[in-house]
Amino acid sequence: MSWFQKTITMQAKRRGFHLVTHEIVAQVPEIQDYQVGLAHIFIQHTSAALALNENADPTVRQDFESHFNVMVPENQPYYIHTYEGPDDMPAHIKAALLGSSLSIPIANGRLALGTWQGIYLCEHRDRARGRRLVVTLNGALQNS
């Protein structure tokens, strides 16, 4: 069994749900070294999240953004944490609902995602910077 860990920085993205599977795989080519294992992906932020969902139709991501904006609206009179802007407290709530990590199986050097599955970076701030992800791999290496 082998362990590997790497911190990567994703390009800054506008507010919304972004398909980032290829960006992660490109920054962590070590996935190819594993015959079988797990990739654990953790976002080091409290106002963005990770999710696994539809990778083919971009309207799914648009609908997620629309739904979350209705479900967790800005400018609510009961928000106390408002000094970082009207999008900040809703961003924290959305991130808590979606979660900060994913565990994805590795099979034959690839993420074992379903045909229509992709990794989303869920950016909940209007003016976000690049987001840091810690990717931890554990498993049996190819030809070992």
C-alpha cells in the first residue's frame, strides 16, 4: 500500500458550480500510478465546496446555482456575520450543506467515476480567489 498527498490550487472561478475533474487529474498525474485505491479530495475553504454530479449537461450546474440561491438567499435580516459582504454568510451555509471532501475509487490508474459523473467545485463567493485542494491517494501501485 502506498500513500501520496499533494496540495493543488484551482484557477479562480466565478460564482457557480464548475466541472473540475480534468483540472484535478491534470494537476495530480500520480493517480495513474495506482492500480486500485482511493482518492480523497478536500477543499481548504469554508465558502466553497465539492460535489459529485452530472458532467454532460451544463444546465444541471446552472440549476444547482439557481436552486441554492433560492434555498440560501443573501441579505437576510437574521444574518449577523455580514462584514465580508452579502454573499459571505450564504456561502458558508452552502458549503456546509454540500461538504468539503469527496472520496473516489481509483481503478487501473483512473478515477472510477460513473459515465455521467464529474467533480464540481462549488464556488459560493462573488469574488473568489484560487481554491486549494488537498488530494490524498492511498492504494496499491501499478505493477507492485
